[in-house]
Amino acid sequence: MVNKQRYKDPKDISNCGLCGFINKDKKLVSGETIVKGIAIQHDRGNGLGGGFAAYGIYPDFKDYYALHLMCDDDIAMSKVQEFLETVVIIKHSEPIPTRKTKAILSHPKLKRFFVKPTGKMEDYERFGVIEGEEDDYIVRVIMHINDKIDGAYVFSSGKNMGAFKGVGFPEDIAEFFRLDEYKGYIWTAHNRFPTNTPGWWGGAHPFTLLDWSIVHNGEISSYGINKRYLEMFGYKCTLLTDTEVVAYLLDLLIRKHRLPIKIACNALAAPFWKHIDRMEPDEKEIYTAIRMVYGSALLNGPFAILFANNNGLVGMNDRVKLRPLVVGTYGNTVYMGSEISSLKEMNPKIENIWAPKAGEPVIVEVTENEVKSKKKSRS
């Protein structure tokens, strides 16, 4: 459920699995494909978390922020709705469709709201946001709900996209949320094996903010300094997991500071100083500046991550590649995952499979013809 104090499970050994794909021409694909890719990684999880993110699934409300809510009870949900009615325009709201499954015996209250800011100057002033900055406004609304309304959590908030997650194996979560009924052009999935943090509904992956979503295999040992750095910019880290900071760092660096995605990735997984010292002068100056300015955004520890927004999908791992990540292509589609078996399960005809170098992002954007990554094909 959503009451974080209920979940105090002991630490387990690390594992986790992830996968995802993007159709660069925005061709919509059923959720059944991504379920195949993550289900084959069943043994990488322990049933304490599974989840998915999908893009292009709400064409009828594509101009509205889709807020997915999970709440402990009807009281918490009522408080959220009362708050939303005062700060946003609610175009439509409804329970998130689910089906009964044998594997999931209990779950939080689940509802989605399609909203826009009111546009009133006094409301922007209430949250300390410049008038017209709609993304900033919605972020403040989300942070208020997550931090101030007990038993409530916004687990997805982007336009024309949604996250679906909970406690269970990912194939169980997919059946519960009826993902076979959705179609998207980007899908990501996660199979969780909790380590330092509890297995609860809000702690499952993906983690999201606006249309950013992230799935993660590994452990962010720099969580403390990353969290304090984000709090300087008004972000509230309330979800008892290290992965939450990565979603907020992406929002800060790319949306707020307007860094190109590759530069933002270089800040999160910056080269070691010894490698920077051996670079050519111009390149050395750039990477030195990144490390000096964004030192508190550096992610330490073993990790492989996939993160997405409406414009593309990015895969990357840590600076010494302590977690697996493989990439493959077929036609206009790019697949990524923890295992080659996962890629081939999503598409048996997949080709050009390779493993990205440590710290080197694979950046795939819609409408582009080539993957932005140096790669070596292998059979």
C-alpha cells in the first residue's frame, strides 16, 4: 500500500531485470510484447515489485497531464481530489482499470486524473512558480501530494503516457493492470529484487516525474548527496528508494537546466578524473566543467538504467559496467534489456546486438534514422 512505515523488510541480495523498446516512427504496439520481454527474466526478481511505463497510450487526452494516484484508503483519495479541485482543471477522472488476479490479493486505491493548471496568477504565486510555467506548476502539485497528504502518492504524471506498477512479479502486474489493452510506441519494464529499500507498491519501478520514467537495476550509493542536492531545488524525496533521485535529476538537468541528453548522461556517469586528464584540451575542458558544476548529481554505485520521455529512450550503465545492459535493433525499432534472451523474446528476428561500453549512453529519439551510439555488432 502507500503507508511507508508498514514496509520494513530486511535487506536481500541484489538482482533486478529491465527491458524496453522504442519505435522511432511512433508505431503503436500492444503491451503484450513488453510483457514477454520481462517475463523471461522472472528469476531476476523475487515478487516484491514489477512495473511498466508506456508512451502514446492516451491520445484522447494527449494535451493533459495524466496523474496516476495510489492511496491507502478512500479518505486519502478524497483529500487528493479535494486538493486537485482547487489547483488544477480536471478534464476527466476514473478508477484505473484492473482485473482480478490470483497473484494480487490486495492493492491500494487506484485512480487517474487528466488535468491542466488553472492558469490563474494567484495559483502560480501560491506555489512560487512563474506564470505560464505549466511543467513547474504540476511538479509542485505532485510534490505537495506526495509530501503533505498522508497515504497518497502520484506514481505517474506525464502527458500521453502512464506508469503501472505494484508488488508482484511483472507478469502479474501486467495482468492486473490489463496492459494487453494498451498500445504505445515506447515501453519499458522492470522486475524488482529489493536490496536496501522495502518492497511496497510505491517503491516498485518505474519512477516518474512529468513524462520522465526510469527503471533501474543496481544500487545508488550516492543517494544521500543526490537527495540533498535535489532538495536545494525544491524536489521532495519521500519514496524510500535510491532510484527516485534519478528521475528527479533527469528533470532538473534536462528540463530545468536545458542540458542536452548526452551531457546530462555524462554528468550522471562522469568519466574518472584520470580519464579526463588524458583527453584532448577542448574535450578535457568540457568534462572538467561538467564534473565541477554537477559533482553532486554524479551517480555512484553499480547501475544499469533505461529512461524515457515522449521523445525517446536512453539506456546507460555505470562507469565500470557493474550491471548488464544489451541493445539490439530490427528495422525502425530499438530494443534494450538486461539479457539477450529478453530482446529475442520481444522480437525473434532482432539483429545487430551489442553491449554498450561503461558509462556510454545509447540515445534513441523518435523520427531519427540511427542510434546515437558507437557500437560493434555481434551475432
